[in-house]
Amino acid sequence: MRYLSRTQDKGQRTKGRVTRASTLTHVDSRGRVKMVDVGDKPVTLREAVARATVRMSAAARRAIRSGAVKKGDPLQAARIAGIMAAKRTHELIPLCHPLPLTHVSVELTPTSRGYTLESRARTMAQTGVEMEALTAVAVAALTLYDMLKAVDRAMLIGDIRLVEKSGGRSGRFKAR
């Protein structure tokens, strides 16, 4: 796979070679993947919030609310799985820095068609926690699926997205 350089983005041909630093932070001037050096960045408070949805059948929602899921409480299992996943994000996502997380939470809110999941991750570090928050909701959603698949194999996991982030050089982001 070859990435375009700024020179190529402007329409100039370089015969398949990258001639200047790539516009992608995780790719060097020769097109090789690299880990970004955050050593010179200041340590700041960083926080990210991510959300996901899980749509499920009425039977699956009833099983959760009545405590009739044979594997146990899927909401508590999803919550702990999400927290554990956030702590291991650097092992799952290539080139992701390991972070000293100071807080991770996963909340599951019932809706008329299933559940909305929201995670919040916080750190004092040199890089952000967006990937940790996103990983937490993704794994929590997968855990709900695993716990409930005997009742509803047609569940739909979706809308996984970053909702908000703060801290660092890029400042605050809030999804519309």
C-alpha cells in the first residue's frame, strides 16, 4: 500500500515514490508505518466519550429485564468487559500508546429497541484516549451480543462513534 504525499496531493507525479513527509502521522517519508513519538508533548488531562447502540428483539429485552438470561447479567458483563477492553486497547490497536487510565466507565441505557452504550475514558498523558473509549463501547456491545445470542441472533450493533473529547493540542471536540 502506498500513501500519497503532499506533493502528490497537488497533482505532481513522482513515479510511485513518496517524495516528502506523508500527511499521515503514522507513516514516515518512505511510506513505512511508524509509531508517533509523543515524548515532547505536554502531559494534560484528556477525556473521551464514545457511544454505540445495540438493537435487539423484544424477547431479548424482556430476558434482560426479567433476569432470565442463562449466562448471567448481560449488562454487568458488558460493563466489566468494556472497562477491561479500554485498559488493553494498546494491545488490540496497532501503534496505539499504552496509557495510564485514571477512569473508565461504561453505562448501558435501555431504549425502546435495545440499549445505548456510553463509555468515558480519562487520563493524564501525552496523547488522547479516544481509542480507549471507542474500544470500551465496541467490546461492551459485543459482550451483550454474546450473552444474548441464544435469544436473538439478529441483534444489530451500530452507531459506534466518538461523541466528545477534550484535552491536548487539538482541544475540544463535540459531535453534532
